Amino acid sequence: MPAIVVLGAQWGDEGKGKATDLLGGQVDYVVKYNGGNNAGHTIVVDGEKYALHLLPSGILSPGVVPVIGNGVVVDLGVLFGEIDAISARGVDTSKLLVSGNAHVITSYHTTIDKVGERFLGDAKIGTTGRGIGPAYADKISRVGVRVQDLFDEKILRQKVEGALDQKNQLLVKAFNRKALSVDAVVDELLEHTERLRPMVADTSLLLAQALDRREVVLLEGGQATMLDVDHGSYPFVTSSNPTAGGACTGSGIPPTRLDRVVAIVKAYTTRVGSGPFPTELTDQVGERLRANGGEFGTTTGRPRRCGWYDAVVARYAARINGVTDFVLTKLDVLTGFETIPVCVGYRVGDTVYDEMPMSQTDFHHAVPVYEEFPGWDEDITAARSLDDLPKNARNYVEAVEAMTSVPISVVGVGPGRDESIVVRSLV
Ligand code: GDP
Ligand code: IMO
Ligand code: MG
């Protein structure tokens, strides 16, 4: 029975949080499967704005069990800070579960992330500085600390000692920083142990049992396809797999149990941090998209880089993720533009690509080939069916849909939960 993946098709901030929240009433579990508090999801319910980072977006739906899966990296201070802040606003967080196999972000991860970026200078990634890359690096290097390690102090101490042996060399000799003491790091982690204990579970087993009972499990990706460490614009990516494969490894649900992959795609494109972005607009048109769309990061407050819709990226996301449905968000932000260009291919020298170029050098030099569509001036925020849209807005939706051969099942026309056109149910 249904396991549904919701993920980002572009460079993040497509409106995944809103889409997940929209489905909240129809699902039993919402599982965050990758990333950590580098994510920032703004969700608006009855005019109330919530900014979520580490908590799954399903937390705002009363019937849902929110799950932090094994693929996530967890900063415990941030977790409890977020739980306290959201509980104070009357949201029930008592059902939250955390995988014992999830890795923990410690203070040395955030330090190394920030200092490492400084050392990269102009080549910096523009990370969120939340320790994400260093925590995943430790996981892959097999020197990470897992949530379950917190419940065995002897093991925890051994692991922290092992990790700090290397880290202190790096901090002191390469980064000119003070060495960290094992005691300080162990104490920092143990501070949260008792509060965490009741939330920790074998989440992969629980999710398999839920699917056996024919309950609906939604797997929520942080970041997005073009930020995927394997399939994105490497090295300007995050350190996890936001793509559909990551939903399996990051939750313990096998590919044979996924039956829907919903990709969220903005009606234009944004990117935060460094790296190639073929349709980027560095002029006043880009400024106008940023202002109209409120394109400032939920996590770091940085202005997002803005550009036109890129059908090459959307096609790539459809292929890499096996997308069954697109949710096209923020169509309302395009209201008022006289013409709306859409990138349908890339020109690199004498070659025109309609698929993602294999080489990073080509992608860096890609010049968009645009097709232009006439805009509309009418306010579309009250539209609740495609028939309610002005002709040109509907044409735009149908044109970008035809460019990927995957149906657009929902169109976003505003930030509110109800500001959506649902063409086809996602559950
Ligand atoms: P996420 O990280 O993918 O969850 O996206 P963010 O929350 O970082 O950024 C998306 C922003 O767009 C949020 O502020 C949402 O409230 C807002 N949003 C989502 N869908 C729509 C939409 O259809 N129209 C408008 N105007 N805003 C939207
Ligand atoms: P959501 O889930 C947009 C970007 C950072 C940086 C790169 C690596 O809200 O869509 P990291 O801290 O992960 O090592 O940074 O990835 N990035 C995001 N950009 N939305 C996000 O999350 C992002 N999470 C990371 O800006 O370029
Ligand atoms: Mg975001």
C-alpha cells in the first residue's frame, strides 16, 4: 500500500513543505529521509506561518506520526529547540519518532563546516554552516556518532575519542583552532539523552509494519535533485541523496514498496549558495522575481538567486527520480510579467543539449535556449481549478507539462494550504 515520495526537482525551496503539509490529512506517517537542519520549509496554515528545519513537515497535521529517518543527520540542540518553539504554539510533537541509526551532528561538525568554507575562499560551496557535510563525511568514513550510541556512554566516549583524534589535528594544525576535549563533546551530547530516549525507535521496522497494515507513508526529501551528491551539480551540492533512491536508503523502505514519486517544481527557478545556474537572471528581472516570490532563505536569510523555469532540469529530475506527478508551485509569482521565457535546451559552443550535459564543464558554460510564452495580469490566487486560470496562465502550465511528459497534478497559486489547484489527487 502507498509509500509516496515528495522531493524537490530543482535546487531546493520549491515548496516541498507546503506540498507535504497539504497531504497531511491523508497520510499516516511523514518521514524525513535525508539532510538535516540545512532545510528550511515555510508552511502557512490559517494565516499562521511556521518555519521548520529538522522536524518533518507532517508535524503540523494532528493525525500524522512524524519520523526522522536513518538518513537524516540530527543536531540535538536544534531538534529540541524546534520542538520547544513549535510546542509553545500549540502543536503536538508527542508522536515524533527518531531512528536509532540516524547520525548526530556535533559542535565539531558545525565548526569544521564553517571554517572549511572560509578556507575554500572563492571556491566555497556556500553551505548553510550547519555541519551537514562534515557529519555525512564522518558517516561515510565510519567515524560518525549515531543516535543509538548516546545510550551507551562507554561506546559514545570511544567513538568521540576516535573522531576527535583526527578532528583535533585538523582543527589545530590546519585551521588554527583550539582542540576540543572529549569530555566537553560527550557532555554536550549526553545533555539531551534522557529527553531523546522515548522518541528513539527502529523506524524502518515500524514503517514496514505500517505499510503492511495498508497505512499511507509519505517520504519527505530535504534539498533537491540538483543538490544531490551523486546526481546534482557536484561539488556545489549538499552531502546527501535527496533523490528518490535516497528515500529508500534514508528510511529503510525498499524500492518495491514505493508507488508514487511526486516532484515539487517552482514555476521559475531559484538557487541558494554557489554553483552553475544556467537560467539565472542577475538583472532587474531577477530582482523582480525575488521580490514577488519572497525569495530569501528560510534557514540563512540569504537572498535566493532567481531565474526562469528550466525544462532541462525538470526533465532530468523526472528521469532520475521516476517522477509520477509534478506539483508546479508559485505560479502566482509570475503574474504581471509580459512574457515568460522557458529554457528548453542548452547551447554549449555548437552543440544544443535537450538533456543534462554529462560534463560539468559543459553545464557551467550552458547558455539557455528560450521559448517565450505570453504572460497574464489577472490575480490568480483565488483559482481552485485550471478553468479558473486566465488563458495564458493555463497555456503556461500545459506547455511546461508537455515538456516533461509527466502530469502536473497540483498547481500552487499562493502560500496558504488551500491556495492550490488540485487536478489529480496525490494519495
Ligand atoms: P521548501 O524548502 O521546498 O519547503 O520551500 P521553502 O519553504 O523554503 O520555500 C518556498 C516558499 O514559497 C515558502 O515561503 C512557501 O510558503 C511559499 N510557497 C509555497 N507554495 C507557494 C505558492 O504556490 N505560491 C506562493 N506565492 N508561495 C508559495
Ligand atoms: P530545502 O530543504 C536550498 C544548499 C546550500 C549550499 C549547498 C550545500 O529548504 O529545499 P549544506 O549546508 O547542505 O552543506 O549546503 O546546498 N542547500 C539548500 N538550498 N534549499 C535547501 O533546503 C538547502 N539545503 C542546502 O545553500 O549551496
Ligand atoms: Mg527551503
